[in-house]
Amino acid sequence: MKKITVCRKATFNAAHRLYNPAWSDDKNDAIFGLCNNPSYHGHNYELIVAVTGPIDPVTGYTMDMKVLKDLIKLKVEDAFDHKNLNEQVEEFKTLNPTAENIAVVIWERLRPHLADQLGLEVTLYETPRNFVKYSG
């Protein structure tokens, strides 16, 4: 059976602070540097959501891109865009919002809404040169 990967790109702007409350300020500064700014800092995140699966012989789709677009908007863009991740996104009230953790949270928000036979990979660019990938 032929499989293909379809991808949708999205962006969101968000602020965060990398901080471990169990550590001293000195240790947080040593580990997280400028990303530990108590007043937070922001990124223009770029997200690529990749869905892999068979091509439906009737529709020719692996997944309807409009459905994927709407899902990303609802579960990611509406929830994260122009937000302080630490304070306004429930998952990050107890989870350090590193790029790695943000990618996993996005994957976990999207995965339940995809058919079981479809694979999912999330690529999150925090900067044009720094990015992470997560596929479950």
C-alpha cells in the first residue's frame, strides 16, 4: 500500500520563561541563561505538522488538508498564539515550556483527532536555526 506524508505549516507567537522552581535563581540562570528572564521572552514559532498514511483510493487524500488546517488552528494556534505559555496554557503551568515540551504537547493535542492508521510528526522551529521534531 502506498503511503505519503502531507504537511501543513502554521505559525504562532508566544512568550515563555524557562525556569525550574525547585532550583535557586543562580542555578536557573546557569542552566537557562537569557531564557530564564523573570519578565519572559518571546518567539515567533513555526510549526510543521506532518501526517503519514495511505492514499484513499476514492478521494486521493491521505488527509483532507482543510481538516488538518482547522485542527491545527483550534488545538494549537488559538490556544498558544499571543499567549504567555507559562501562565495561560494549562499544560505549562507545571511543565517547563522548552521547545521539546511544546512539541510534545502539540503532538498530544493533535493525535486524538487523527485516524489510528495515520502517523503524526510535529516539527517546531523556535528560531530559524533551532528546531525539534517529535513523532510519539
